[in-house]
Amino acid sequence: MDLHLNGKVIIVTGGFKGIGKGIVMRLAEEGAIPVVINRSDDALDQFNHDIAAVTDTYRTHLLDLNDTDGIAPIVEQTAAEFGHIDGLVNNAGRNDNLDLDHTTWQQFEQSLHGNLTHYYELAHRCVPYLRESKGSILNISSKTALTGQGKTSAYAAAKGAILGLTREWAAALAGDDVRVNALVIAEAWTPLYAKWITTFGDEAAQQRQLDKICGKIPLGHRMTTTDELADTAAFLLSDRASHTTGQWVVVDGGYVHLDRALS
């Protein structure tokens, strides 16, 4: 299916690794022009190597999104260079496991800033151009906003707010034909997830934990792949999803909504 993304300029945050990279690569394969905002880290060289095999028309901007004032110049530079912005993927963030018992309000607010504020600022800066192009916003959220996790108050609050903003922005921009949706992530294999699994001990202990988690995923008893998430993201950003807005799309093998006792 042709998603009609050829030549579309789409800004993606946190695009060097994991889910963000999967989305960037799929957009590039569909002919879109990814503009990636990512903090400076050791993944840049590998990212450049991998995307160069698909396209030479992309841009990268190194920015720690905690420096929110750095966002507007990137958006303006992108619009000036290409003449249009057609999509935004708000993806960057991390589960920092700041729980209720041990987290001060200052730490809570700092975490909210790191996981939420840049979503707002990017949408705020991009929306004039998205109105012109009748573009689309895709916000990446987390199952913690729907299920809770028990030890990550700040992250859950940010991801819940992202779902609320998805509905709010969809309502605010419906008259401009700008669509806004959220992709809700549950158990997906990413570099951050792989790092977390190592905290359970040796390889045998890690495998036991993985088996325990996968056993609770009804469809296939396996984790969602970044490719599967990227396929859904590309569809939601495209005009093939032309009448889809305000939706929280959960791609998770039934983990959130089906009974986890299914076998």
C-alpha cells in the first residue's frame, strides 16, 4: 500500500535508537524526509550508517530536549529549508522509576519537564505549519498511563498527560484538518528494555524474567517489535488514516486490554 508519504517532512524526537529509530527508518523507506532531534550520544554514527542505506535526504539535530528553548530554532530552520512540515512524532522520553515514596516534588516536576514539556513545545511550534499542510501529530505514550506500574509516578503522570493532550489537540485542530493520535507502547523490545532486563541477574535469570513477561502477552506470547510499532506509526501519519484522530492506538498483542490469564 502506498502511504503517500513521499516528500513529506516529518520531525521525530528520540530517533537514534529503539522505537524512534524504527519509525524514522520506516518513514524513510516510504519516501518521507525525517528530521530527527536527539541528544548527543554514541548512537549517532550507527544511525547515520543505517539510514544512509535507505536515503540521503534526512536531517539530524543534536539537542537535549530538557533545553526546551532549543526547539523553536530547529522547527524554524526545518520550515525555512523545506518550505513545509507535514508531521510530528513526539517520541523522546524515558521511564525514570521515580516512585511515590521516595520522590520529592522537585524531582517529580523535573521528570515531568523531561518527559512532557517538549511534547507541548514541539506541537506549539509546529502547528502553524501543520495547519498549512493539513498534517498530523503522533504522540508516543505508554501503557503505564492506562495500567499503572506501581513505581513510576512521574513517568505515568507524563504519559497520562500525553494521552489527554492527544484528545485536546485533536479537538482543537479538527477544524484545520490536522489529525492527532497517540501510539501506546507496552512490552516492546528496545535498547532501554534490554538494559532493564540485565538488572535481573545473569543470563538465566534474565531469560526467566523475559519468559514471565512474554507469558502474559496473549497474542503469540512475545514482545511487540519496533517494526510493528513503526508500521502503525507510518500509517497513522499518512493520509491512509485520513479520518482517524483523537485515538489511543495500542499495539501490544492484547497485553493491556485482554485478560492476561489467557493461554
